Amino acid sequence: MSDRNYDAIILGAGPAGLSAALGLGHVKRTALVLSNSTYRNEGIETMHDVLGYDGAHPVSYKGSCENRLKSMGSVLTSEMAKLSGFGGSIRRVFKASRSN
């Protein structure tokens, strides 16, 4: 991953992270969604309390969100092994780095 500035960095590509990414994409903000391939809801057959997706399979929700994010173009998703560093400054500029 090369150096790039984003309006937001979202940790996790579950329903909350993807919802945040979609919201930012709708208002033309840039965001980076960092996730690993471990899903807390693995083995769950249906989702509940996710607007528009009640009763849907989590994989279909994730796929639908990823397709919408790709069409927006302002939000990138990246799988990561581990977030190795996160720092900030008084100017509210943060730097995230990852290890492979």
C-alpha cells in the first residue's frame, strides 16, 4: 500500500465498517477500509437489524456493499495481516502502517 491521504480510515469490514464506508462514499469523502479475513459472524446464516438486509446472508451483504463501494471510487478496501502502527499529531493527521 503506497502513501496516500484519506478522510477516514475504517478498521473492520463488518456491517458497521461497511456502513460507515458507504456513508462516507455517498458524501464524496475518501476512506480506507482495513480488514482481515477473519469474520466474527462466520457460520451465521442470516443477519438481523441491518437496514435493508434483515434476514440476508452476511456474504451477500458484504458483496453488495463492496460492489457499491467500487462504483463510488472514493473508498478503497484492503486486506491486512496486522496493523503495525498508528500515530497522530496535533493537526489531526494520522498515519497508519501495516506489516505483511
